[in-house]
Amino acid sequence: MAQLAVIKTGGKQYLVAPKNRIKIEKLENKEGGEVVFNDVLLLEKDNQVQIGAPFVAGVKVFGKILKQGKGKKVIIGKYKAKKRYHVKKGHRQPFTQVEIIKIE
């Protein structure tokens, strides 16, 4: 009895199933806390697919926050020829790692 769902969070869409671990845009909840995703775009259960318009009614995805962290450093460089202009910056995108517990 495999269940799949497509959820929307942080402006992105994720395909999830129970016991999956995903990295999503940072949430303000603490580590070890619970999170509920109400924006379910698609649900597949027992080979039957429900597609939302825009969301599937009455379906929630529950998850547990495992970790709050930052991704790998990305180097941003700007350069303008013949103007002596060089800028080098780094950026680390914050993320939240979530384990999907169940889909109801």
C-alpha cells in the first residue's frame, strides 16, 4: 500500500512518501517538532490518483523536523571589463530537513 503525494512548500513542489527525508526551504519550527503540510496538489493511494484544483480537499501530510542547517557555499562573482570592478560574495542557503511520517 504505497502512498505518494505532491506537496507545495516554500514556492516549490516535492514528491513525498512516508519515511522519505526531504530538504525544503527553511521553516521557523524547532528541531524535533512536527510540521503539517496542507497544500497537497496530488495524492496517489491504492493505484487511484486524486488531482487537486488547486489542492486535494481533506488531505494532510505530517512530518517531523530533523535538522535546521545551511547548504554548501555558493560563490557569486561580478566583473566589469576595463572598469577595475571585481566583487566576490559567498552565500549559504538555509534549509530544513523533514522526515515524512504519514499522509492522511
